[in-house]
Amino acid sequence: MNNPDTPIDRRQKRKLATRARIEEAAYTLFKRGGIEDTSIEMICREADVARRTFYSHFPNKHALLGGLGVSRLYSQAEPMLRQLMEKHRTTRERLEAMIDYIESRFAAFDTIDRELMISAPASFANNPEQQRRISRGAIDSFSRLIAAGQEAGDARRQFSADILASMIVGTLNTLTVSWAIDRDYPVFAKLEEARGMFEALICAD
């Protein structure tokens, strides 16, 4: 196992930090001027990186869009659920807080976020292993939350934690994609409906 201070780990941390800087710069510019009118040169200037550095992380702007969609919109489950486990005591409280968090995210989303939500699945098509890893990670995170509730006695045992977690992830993904492709989609009403369904199927108290 590598020591956290080894050159390899420091190099990896710098690489991840640079990638994050490029993505943040791109998001800022996309939101300000739109995707089509934002060039790779503009992104490099905003992120203060050379073009060759950009291309070492992303082969083109399309790949950047997919990567940005994944990192901003599809990789939040694990840190979110870790916080819910720490801050809330019961399964019901955790599920309530989860829906509250997701609703706050949707309230802050903009046009650019819709485009990123559509772009992210396209990047998965070129990287099925990444899709599997993100999907499995989200399911595993929800499964741990539900399993903890089953052990504590406030979550139903009729279904396995894994199948209930798959139900949650599938529902949330469907709502997200529906909102991205349809500006009139009533996502907040659907999230409230999902809140009731999750609690009815999962909570025992």
C-alpha cells in the first residue's frame, strides 16, 4: 500500500485537482456563454492550463461535457448518503433528508445542467465500465443505508436492501432524465410522490 506522501499519490492528487479545475472553468463558461460558444482555448485560459494539459484529460469538448455531467450530477450519491448516515438517526429521517437535498439541487439547476444530464449518458456509452462503477456505487450506498435501518428495526425486511436500493436509484435516474428532456416535467411533484413511495416501501416505523 502506498504511503499518502509518496510521489505517485502526490502526482495523482495534482492530476485530479487539475481535472477538477478544468471542469469548474468549463462549467462557469458554459453557464455564462453557452456550450457552443465556449471554445477549448477559452476553457484553458479560464482554468490556467495549457492545451496539451486539457487534452491529457479530455480528448475533445464532447468528452468534457460527459465527464462534467458525471462528476457534477451522477457522482454525488456516496458523499450525500455518508452525510445523511452521520447526521440523521432513523431511516425515515435519512430518506426525508435525501429528498430534501435532491429538491434543493433541482431548484438550483440551470439550462446548462439539463444539457449536462443529457450528455453524461452519452459518455457512458463509450465507457460502460464507468457506467457500471457509478451505478453500482450508488446502489451500494443506498443499500448500506437501508441495511442499517433493517438492522436497527426501522426498515422493512420484506425485500432485500439491494433490491430496494436499485428501486431508489432507478426512480431517481428516471426523474432526472425526464426533467432534462422535458422543461415542463413536474419534477418536484414527482419527487414528493417518490418520497411517499420510498417511505411506504422501506420504513417500518
